[in-house]
Amino acid sequence: MQFDEIVAVRKSSAAWRLLRADNAPLVLSFLGRVFVDDNIREISESGLISLLDDELYGLNQRLGEGTYPRAPKAYLDEWAAPSAGWLRKYYVTDSDEPHYDATPAVERAVAWLQSLRERDFVGTESRLNTVFDLLRQIVYGTNTDPQVRLAELRRRRAEIDAEIDAVERGEVSVLDATRRRDRYQQFGEVSRALLSDFREVEANFRGLDRQMRERIATWRGTKGELLDEIVSSRTMITDSDQGRSFQAFYDLLLSADRLDELDRLVRETQAFSDVADDRLANIHHDWLDAGTRAQDTVRRLSEQLRRFLDDQAWLENRRVMDLLRSIEASAYSVRDGRTDEFSHEIDSPSPTVVLPMERPLYHRAPTVDIESDDIEYGEAEGDSDALFEQIHVDPAPLVDEVRRRLRRHDQVTLADVLAESPLSQGLAELITYLSLTDESFTKIFDDATTQHIGWTDEFGARRTARVPRVIYSRPRTTGPGDRLDAIETQESR
């Protein structure tokens, strides 16, 4: 970096301002623990004030009264001010209480501080293997020559065949503790970096949306040109390198096979006591929650943009009405002779004549005679009780069943729920499961994967329905303990 570039970053970077702040240890320790370590993406003002009050009380008790004399809300207002830019303060739908989220500047500052720690072990072998894999993907993934691709595939097949032969002979090569620790260290760094990247992706999406709103507010052209500009801008967001990379990552993470494999690999890795880290035990679920939140951010920005355009259309309609009233006032002044000089051109000196006989005459509709003599009343055959039978499925027990499964798992599928509690009311109960809504969990439909749900009807016949994969998961807006308390409170009600 050049000297002038470093000076510009020093003046404009919020992360640099955070590192230079007088209360930087408080900001970094508190915000890093809440938003980075615990991966909280949204918290209410009252909840954050409560956590900061406990933090300030403990520091004042340990460092002396008056070390941090201000109220917790005063600190939050200072950190969320534009001059600081360390917290994002906003309002969510159906809530009058502000909510907070950390900005990417906090992620960068915390990551930089963590990089300053002395490490007793620095792995290099796994990084070298990763470099080779990435270079092979770049070179052979973009090469269109079939011979080159076939040569690489044969080389990889030869390596796999040699490894298979060695295993069949009983020569099993396993990773020792050092190499296993090396790879786990790299896995932890990449996993935490991904969570940090999601928050930066959200910030970039909001920045593009602000630029688009500014473009709309200062537009002076026609409405058609404005719509073309908006459509191209939204396409630019989704078709950008960042948008395509994020969508590819999210689609890959939603793949049922990949998600199951990732969950299995993480659980088996945590079984090694020398590399296990509790913060990485559910990292793939944190990825899914962060990716879903980024998708929700884009959806909310689109809805807000639509409402903004509706307001612009209302202003244009009001301008049109003002023009119409002006035309009416001018017409009244001409009618009353209040305008001395008035002239108007007409298209033709004579009107167009249409004779009445050129139109078709009225024809009366023919009358149809209906004979109602000798009518025989019919009798219904069969039992009509089935017409009055109604099936009602109470959703409350189904919600309780999903909650019970989510006590032991962060997310479950519909097939997991039905494995313990099969369908007893047939298709109506299955449809009720698909339409469940509750504040204690969220529901995701994976259209890329289908599942077969079976049940036995009242006649003893076996029925099967093919439906998309349904995933019920806990919400990630608060800490794990708070979510369990909220579920138990809801069940007690």
C-alpha cells in the first residue's frame, strides 16, 4: 500500500477508529463476545443494554468505581453514531424497539487482534495442499482441451487406485496428531472467516440499495428510463461476482446430501479430543442461519424499494392531478369569456355521419316451451353420510411434536418427526405439517430434494405422497439458553 492510501484508510476506516478509541478494550471485548463469538446477528436494545450493564458492573467492581461511569444506553448510542460506525441500529417489522447488529468494522478489528496472539502451533502443510488443490481447480477447471482434462482425471484415478490397493494390502495411512491439528486449525480459521464474510455481504447489499435509492431520489428523466435503471441495478447485484458466489455457496449448503455429509464430518471430527472446539461443533448451522439472514436482507430491501417506488408513483399521480385541475381552470375561463384571444384547431370541418339503418335491427330471442308434466322424482342410491363427514386436524399437538424434537437438535426434517410420530389422519395431517407456523422455529422448503411420506388410510390401503424436503430449525436471534426458555414458556402457556 502507498503512503497516501494508508492516510486515507486511517481517516475513513471505522475499524481503525475502533482500534484508536479510548475505550477500545471495552468495545472489542463486549461486541466481539456478543456478535462474533456467540454469532448473534440481531438483538433488541433492551437485551443488549442488559448484557452491557452486566459487563460494566463487573469491570467497575474489578477496576474501581467510576472506570466506566456512563449508562449502558449512552455507550450504545455512541457506538452506533455515524462518527463511530461500530453498531448498526435499525427497526424490524412489527416492533417499535430498535435492534442492533455489529458492522463489518468490528469483525475486522477483532480478527486483527486475534492475529496478534502468539500461537504455539502454526500449521503449513495443509495450506500447501490447499494451494495445490486450488491451482488444479483453476487450471483444469478452465481448460477446454479434452485431452488435458482426461490426463488429469486419469492421474487422479491412478492415485485413488493406488490408495485402494494399499488399503486392501492392509497398509492404511492415517494422520498423526500434528497433521490432524494442522488441518483442524485451518478448518477453524476458514469457518470463522465465512461467518465474518456473511456480515460484510449484507453490508455490501445495503450499500448497493442506498446507492439505488439516491439514484431514484435525484432522477430527472422519464419514468421508463428510471425503471430500466432500477432493473439493471438489481440485476447487477445478483449477477455480480459477489452475488453469484454467495448464491452458489447458499445452494451448495442447502443440498440435502452435502448438509448431511457436513453434519456427519463435523460430529466425527469433534470426537478427537486433541482438536475438538465447542465453538465449531455447530458451525454449519451457523452458516445456514447467516446465509438465510443474508437472503432475507435482500428480500426486505426489495420490498422496501417497491414501497419507495410506490411513494414516487403517488407523487407523480398528484402532479398529474394538479395539471388536470389547471386545464379545467383554463377551460372555465374560456367558457365564461374571460379570455379575449382564444383559437383552436379541429381535425375535420364536418362530423362523421352514421345512419341509424346501418345498425342491425332488434331480434327477439326464440321462446322455448318446457313441458313439466309427468315428472318422476328420483331417489338417491348409496349412503350420503360421507358428504357430512369433516376431518379436523388440530395443529397444536403437531407444533408440540416439532418443538420436542428441536430440544435435542438444532434442526430436524419432517421425515425425522414422522419417524417417531407417524401420520394418523392421513393427507390432512400431512398438509397441516406443511403449513405449521410458530415463533419457536422456522420452516425451510428444499425444492431440490424430495421425500416420500407414507401412511395407511381408513380402508387399510398404503398411501404415499412425494413432497419437498421440509426442515424445521431453531431461530438464531438470541442465545441458545434464551431460545430454550422461550420454547418452554410457550409450551407452558
